[in-house]
Amino acid sequence: TPPSRVPSPPQRVLLPQGYPESVSPDYLQYQCWDALQALCSTLTGALATRAVLQAVGVGDSAATVTGATLTWVLR
């Protein structure tokens, strides 16, 4: 029998035990798309949060707390 390869630390964290024998043949492709989707989702959430905060005046030195509150309530 060939010697079993010892997985590297990143492989132990990112891949399931017994990979590749323990998963279906399309597992790696699925994980790549899943990771891309998670990245896009995170970026979308960050951009949306930034837009909301900017819309209510966060970061604008001329904005007042009252103005930001009224803007938020009116939306």
C-alpha cells in the first residue's frame, strides 16, 4: 500500500476528514463556488451597511444628530 499523505494544517482546517475519499467527486468545485458566494455576500453586506450609514449622515462633519435621526425616521 502507498504511504498515506499527512495533510497540512490548512488542509486539516478546510477539508473534511478523509478527503478526498470521504466526499463526492464534485466537493472541491462546490466548495470553491460556496466560498465565492460567501465572499460576495460579505462584500454586499459591507457595502449596504456603508450606504445606510452614509445616508443617515455618519462621516459627514456637517451632519447633525437631529438631522441624521430625522433622515433615518423618514426612510
